[in-house]
Amino acid sequence: MPRLWHGMTWGDWRALSRGQWARCRGDLRLGLYASITALSLGNSLMQGLGQMIHGRALARTEIRPDPVFILGYWRSGTTWLHQLLSCDPRFCSPTSLQVFMPKSFLMLRHVMRPLAPLWLPGRRPMDNVALEADSSEEDEVALLVAGAPSVMRGMAFDDPEAPAMTDDIADLPEALRADWHRRWRAFLTAVQYLAPDRQLLLKSPGHTMRLAEVLRAFPQARFIHILRDPYEIAQSNILTAESMTATQTLRRTMPARADLEDGVFRAFRAFHEAFERDRALIPEGHYTCLRYEDLRRDPKAVIKGVYDAIGLGEADALEPALDRMLSARKGYRVNEFSMDPALARRVEREWAAYFRRYGYSRRSGWITEDE
């Protein structure tokens, strides 16, 4: 199946791969490298044609009202919450096709949608969630494929020291921050252009670290923050790191599991430190928080509470579609894990602040308060 990088334009692919041929000599998946290079030329051509045909209309398109953002660490239930809220016909979200081809989808959407089984895996590699061309997807993928700064760039060549591989935009020089805003707004404008009368609903865990930049772009944005049991977050993220790296890397050699695990623990701490640093910037009445466990237990009641908390109006409009989705989901099974006691102790030790801040309980017998 195609990788994320197959949706890049030539300029963005060249910037991502610069210096990696020499650095990874003898360890590259050459066929994959060559196919991405070839398709990047076609994507650049489609981008140019799209600008010629749609450029004037895009320039007149405004993103109004400000979007609604779903926040939360990876594997916290953000995808399910996104899918549930996407049932509301007042919202529009980026689709799989759009995020995988962020600069060429305006020209290719009619061709690629019926061909989705050929280029899109039936399910996501880290869980059992089905993927379709029109499934709601996170704009982080679009940022990655569009060449914007993203921690996900490290999957390509296992090169965390390469430039622009961070989710905390505050760490970047002003020029790179401005470039990030430009690429992000260009993509969102194209999505809004195809749904001019609907409000953008965006889900990207990375935005939880970028509140200051998000509010700079959209000062009246509203935020829905979802939390989850930290033990499950740890297990699920380690699995995700393994599966995503295995499917997306352009190198033959996989990073060691211990390195992936260290990366998960390090990213989690940095993620929440950045969020706590900036959360006070959110205007009063524009933020609400919920737990994944409550959403699983009574999704309709939780969704109604979200609408009331941040002033999204009545939730009645999404109820018929919500009922259909919940009915279709009855056969879905959440990944189940057997927690290694050593991993549990590390979760409790290194993520102690999360336990305290959000009221999750430590599981007796894995670690003592003295540790």
C-alpha cells in the first residue's frame, strides 16, 4: 500500500529527504524511495493545475466561524470522539483523501475516491478503525505530508535531530512558525472551500501542544479535551509507535523497541507541560474536558454535555447519524493489553503529574507511594 509520503509534492519530499541518501546509505528501501520521488512530481503538477483552476476562489474563501478543536494525547480516544462529532451536519472535517493528498486533492478527488481500495488500507495499522476515502481524519497528517514541522516526520528516516521535527511550535524560529501557519491555513482553506457553509471540526493531538499558535490563528476557537487512563495510553502508544514506524519508515532497519518506548514517555511529559503552560490562554467558556471511559459508557449523554459546556447549540441534529454510528460500532473491539508490571511502574513514576492533575488512580500492587 502507498505510504504517507506518496502524497508529497516534489519540493516537500526533497526537503524531507535531503541528506538522508548519504546518511542511510545501504539501509534505504530503494523501491519505496523511487516511487515516492516519481509520484511527488505528479503531485506537484496537480498542485499547479489546482492553483490555476481554483486559485481565485481559494483566495476569497474565509474560515468562518473559527473551528472546534479536539485535544488529547495520541490514543486517548480522540479519533472516536472526532467520528461521533462528525455526525453533526453542521461540521466538516478533513477526510482521509484530503489529508493524504493535501496539495493535490482538489484535482484528484474525483479520480482517487473510487480507487480508494487500491491506495487506502482497510484499517489503520495501530487499531481496528476502518479507513475510507471520506473518513474524518486528523489535519496533523496533512501538515506532515504538506512539509510542515511535525514530530511525525521522524518516522520517515528515524532522524529525530533533523530540522522541523517538533510538535511544540514555540521551539521553532519565527520563520519556521510563520511557514507552519501558512501551510496549515492553506490546507484548511481548501477544506473549507469544498464545504463553505459548515464549521471546521479539527482533531490533531499535536494541537494540544500548540494552543498559543492555534489561538493566534483562531482566537474564538472552541476546545474539547479528552483524557484516558494513562496505563492504556502507554500500552497503546507503544503499539502505535511500532506499527506506524514499521509501515512508514523508508529504512530497512527498525529502531529498537526500547528507543520507541523511551520516545513515548518523553513525548507524553513534554506534551502535557506545553498544554499546561498555555491552557490559561483559552477564553472562558471555550473549553471543556471529558474522559474516554465516560464516553464509552454513555456517548450520547457525554456529547450533549460537551455541546452545553462550550455553546455549540442543540445536539439534536446529530442524533440520527449518531445512533447509526453507535449501532454499526457494536462489533468493534478495543485493543486489549496485558500490562507488564515493570511498564506499569514506569507509567506511575514518570507520569505522576498526570495521575494527580486528572484524578486517575494508581493500580494497587504495582508501585508504592514511597517510590
